[in-house]
Amino acid sequence: MPPLTFFWGSKTEIIFPGWPGESFGGYISALVLVFVISLLVEWLSHARLVKSSTSSVVTAGLLQTLMYAIRVALAYLLMLAVMSFNIGVLVAAVGGYSVGFLVFGSQYKRTRVHPSGNYIISFIICINSFILISSILSSSKQNKMSNQEENETDSAPSSNWAELTHVCLLNILSRLTLTQRWTGPMFVCRSWFSACKDPVFHSAFDLETHFESLAESPRWWTPEFERRIDSMLRSVIEWSEGSLVEIKTRHCSDRALSFAAERCPNLEVLSIKSCPNVTDNSLTRIAFRCSKLRELDISYCYEVSHQSLAIIGRNCQNLKVLKRNLMNWDASQHEGIVPKEYLNACPQDGDSEASAIARFMPNLEHLELRFSKLSARGLCLICEGCLNMECLDLSGCINFTSRDIVNTTSNLKNLKQIIKPNFYIPRSVFHTDRYGHWRLYDERFQTDIFRI
């Protein structure tokens, strides 16, 4: 936007776009031109180029009209030049008018020139002015064309893409994943950013697919990364306008989850793996405000206790899927990635969680309790309270025997799949003295791993 107040400086535009440019020499030449045009206007105002003795009245009238038109045109050009609000241009224009009046209009000096000399002088001045103005227009046009060629690669595509209609943009963006929209189209222009915020794209927030495609990084466990995930989740919640029904992410916090509880009453799927700062506080809010919840994954969330499970079970009667997996007790798999103090905070109250599940979640059909600390008693409670169970994952659970599993699950008539803790435990990690002998471990879990 051009300035609306007077200023000093050589970087300005006068009358024509791109002229005189940013060079100081061009600025001085522009001031000289303004001075000369002012002088010419004053000369045309006082010169008597057409004498009364002219033979043809028509010719005299035409010549006077021509001189008047030239003077008015030049005066308007000066006015537009002064409207650049450059003080140098103003001084040059006033100076030209003043000198012109002193030379041609005052009593200081009156020069008598032969009529033919007047015609010649006026003709020469007009021709020179025309040539000068034409050269300025030509140079300005060349500068503009060169600038357009330099910016053609950047400006032309963005200009064309920005003109797409909102419906067309929605059609294009609907073919992209959440990650693709966030890493490209959102930053093209304002209209694209506005289209990316349309609620039609924000019925689900799924970053789990992106996390699974990458190797786990220590950076994911930093506060800075958690803030970024929180910011993304809060943005999607706002843009969804209450239509968000699915959240699948990792490393969020209580702040974002509490915001989801307030704004997402229709939430049905919540997966928040590996969230060290998600506590009973936010999950209690989810339980009271998102009663339509049917799938919950709180794996590796060590600050969540059995109390949250009880509250969720009471308020979310449609809950069918629960995933409460813990990290593998083989710490070597997580060294250098997961903070050591977090690994040591692994929940030990497996039977308390099992009791809450059995008592308040009778409609569960899918349950995952990998590496849980529950015992045979806790497993028995679950099998007695969740009779609709179809899939039960007990990978890594070492506090009961294969015989316990068979006995406790015998009353689950709908059970289609059960994953038993059939795996190899390295001697360096697990204390086998607990069972007396490695062969006893084989007999306990029926693995046949140690059989020679």
C-alpha cells in the first residue's frame, strides 16, 4: 500500500509503476523531470504563441486549444507525481513553478521572441517531453516484465490454484490423508488453509498410522513433542465443530484430552497410547461427557489407575473394546528411547484393574492385557464378569499357568480367539528361581522352548 504521509527517501514510485526504481541516480533524474515539466507548464501559461494577426481564426483556435490541452495534461502529471508524498518531488515541482513564474510571468525579465521562434520553441519542448515520457513508460514496462518473468514460477501457480472454488478444493483435499494435508496443502494460500479447516475433514483424528510407520524415537517423549501433539489435537477439535468421533494419537496430555471431553460429546473411539501425562483427571471427564465411547486404548499410560476404568465402565455402557497393554518387562527393548523412570513406574495392581473391568464392563467383546500383572484370581474375575468376550489377549502375562487359562475361560461361550503368554523369557532378564527350574517353566506354560 502506498504511503499516505510525506516522507524523505529515494525509494519511491512516481506516476508509473517501478519508476524511478531504487537507484539514487534514477531518483535524481525523476526530480529533474518534475522540475522541467513544472517549468514547461509555467511557460505555456504565460507564452503568447498565437498572435492576433494570424490569418485564419480556425487555425488560431486550434493552436490555442492544443497548447491548453498540453498544459493541462502536464499539470495533471505533476499533480499525480506530488501525490507520491515524496518531499523531494514536492520541492522539485514547487521549484519548477517558481522559477518558471520568475522567468516567464514576473516583471523581472520579459524576452520578446519572434512569433516563428515561439512556434519552434514550443514544438521542440513538446517533442522532447513526449520522447522523455515515452522512454520512461518503456523502461517501466520492461522492469515490470522482467519482474514477472522472475516470479513466474512462484506467482503464476499460486494465483491459479487460489482461484479454485471451495467445493473443488474439498474434492481434492478429501483424497489426502491427515498427515498429507498438514504437511503441504494447508500452507499454499488462505483459501486452501480455510478449506483444510472444513469440519468434513475432522470427524477423525488418526495419527496412529503415522506413528506405526516410523521407528520409535526418544524425541517423542519430550515435552516439546507433547506440546505439538496437543496443539494439533486442539486445532482439529475446534475445526470439527463437535463432529469428531475418533481420536487416535500418542503422547498427548491431560490438557488436550480435557479439551476433547468438553468439545466432543459424540466421541466413540479413543486411542491414546504412550501418554505419560494423561491421568485419571482427564479420563474422568471423558467418562462423564463422552458416554458414546465404544473403544478405548490406554496402553502404556502409567498414570491411569483402576479408578478411571471403574468410572468409564459406569458411564460408557457401549464400551466393547478395551486395550490396557503394558510395556514388555524386557527393558533392553526400550533403553535409550523411553525414560527409565517411566519404565519403573509400571502399574503393579493388575488384579485391581481386572476387578474394575469385571464389575463395570460386562459388555466387553475385545480385551487386551499384554504384560499385565494380574494373577489367576484377576483373570477369573474377568471371565465371570465379561461373558460376551470374543477376543482375549494375555501376551506376556506370567502370573498364571496355562491350566489356569483353560479353567477360567471355559465359561466364555462366545470366545473366538485367545492369545496365551507363550513366549521365550531370556535368563538375563527373568529370575527363574521363582519357578525352581527351567524345565518347570516349560511345564507351567507348555512352551517346549527348553526341551532338548
